[in-house]
Amino acid sequence: MDLDLAQVRAFVRAAEELHFGRAAGTLAISQQALSKRIARLESLLGTELFQRGGNGVRLTEAGQRFLPPARQTLAAADAAVAAAVEKDRPLRVDVWGHLYAPMRTLAQVAREAGELVLGHGRDLPSVTAALLHGDIDAAFGRVHPPLHAGLAHRLVRLEPVDAVLSADHPLATEPALRPEQLRGSVLWAPGALDRLDFLHQFAERFDIRDRAASVNLGLAHFLAEVAGDPQRFSLLPADVPLPEIPGLRSVPLVDPTPLYAWSLLWRTGNVHPGLNHLTAACAAEAGRSRWLEYNPARDWLPEPPQAPGSSA
């Protein structure tokens, strides 16, 4: 029996999503095309892999048995393709979270990481889709749940976060601030807060009730809006170079210090050798620059940090 890998891939994606529409979207095909591939696979195997009903779809017992070896089959096929045609291809890396300047970190490891081709993703969902489609090999930014089952990530850097505010803000002259002191100020966000996981969790954790959103037209425009109102503040990683904007002040946050977690993200089964070079370069720089230091008595993270090298 010869398996059609396109059919197997359609099955695996549908089994991971348990939703034919979402699975089809990750493969950039129509839901009808995905359903036909799965139906042909079921016909070839002589058994149903999914139970379909009004409450959605779920795997049959046969589907549950078929899923692990199906994943192994796809991983082996991807490895074979990589070995044949991708040996000398540069690693394609995308980033997101541009207001926080993710390229700063990649620039510090680029020399040791080998040849990279860098892109500019829009956000985590769009980068996730590009990884699942095979358009890119790896990505760099802040990872937060829910994360697609076909992806893995490695924590690379925990970066202290400062408050940025107007020089006319009542707290602007303080040498450092506790997050709770920002209650009563307006958290200014570069977009809808429910789509900005870090800022949203900060506001919830430290009871920042006054919140407002802007349009993301770049860092300089955003910070000029902050500087123009003595009630506003926002958050930026401490090492982000600030544009020269009159009336803007950056103040460290302490007791606790919020940490912004940067991670590498890739599709499981991707065997491009550049992935090993990039992760090794990040680990080496993390050791030299103490990127992964975390003290729960002193620091705050939206989620408990994973040990370096773990994946999810």
C-alpha cells in the first residue's frame, strides 16, 4: 500500500486542529480539498479516521493509532527532501513584535549562526502559518499560548522592561518605579490590548485599569504619542534604542522587574542544519550576556519560564 503524503499531511493537520476549516487554512487549501484528501485516505485504508458530527470531529480508534506513525512518516519525508535539495540553502528566519526591535537580538548572534535570510512577519499567527506552510524555517519573537501542536520553541532571552512616559508625568523624575505605582496612569498600547499578550497580562497583574490603544505607525510615532500626554505610559525592553523624542523619559521597573521573553520558534520535523547553528549561537550568547537570568523573588513573567532548551 503506497500512501499519498498530501493525504497523510491533511490527516495530521486535521487531527491536530480537530477542525477541518482551520486545518485547511494551515495548508493553504480549501476545506473541500482537505476533506477529499482525507476521504481518499480513509478509502485506501478501508477504515474511518474521524467521527464527524454536529459537535465537530474527533479521531476514531483507528485514527488515534494512525496519528503517531503518520507524524513520523511526514518527518521522515521532510528530512529526505531537506537532505536532497536544501543542504546549502540559507536558513529563512522571520520575526514579529517589531515595536520591540527583535532584530537587536538576532544581530548579536548572526555572525555565529551561519547564513540567514531575514523576513518581517506581522504577528505570531501569521508567522505560525508561514512556518506550517514551510515558507520559513524559524522565527523569533514572544511566544504565548495557544501554540500550534506542530511547532516547537526554545527560550532565548529574558529582557528587563522599562516604563516609558512623558517628562511631564508625575512619576517622571523617579529613579525607578514599582509597577503598582503606575495605577492611575493610562497604559498606551500600539493596538488592541487583547492582541498584545504581554501588555494585557501586565495590566491585569498590576491592576492598571486605565488603558487606551493607538495605531501602530512605528516606534517613533508611538513614543511621540506617549511623550505628548502626561497621563500616559507604555513598556519597552530596556535595551531598545529610543528615538530622539523631546519630553520622553525611560524609567526602570523594580520590585518586581517585568521580563519580556524572546523565543525561537520552528516547525517540528524541520532538519535544516542552520537551526542547530542558530540555537547554538543563541545559547552561547545567552551564557555570555546572562540573557536567561530569572529570580522569581525579584522578577515577573506572564507565564512561568521554561528551562532553556525545552519546547512546547
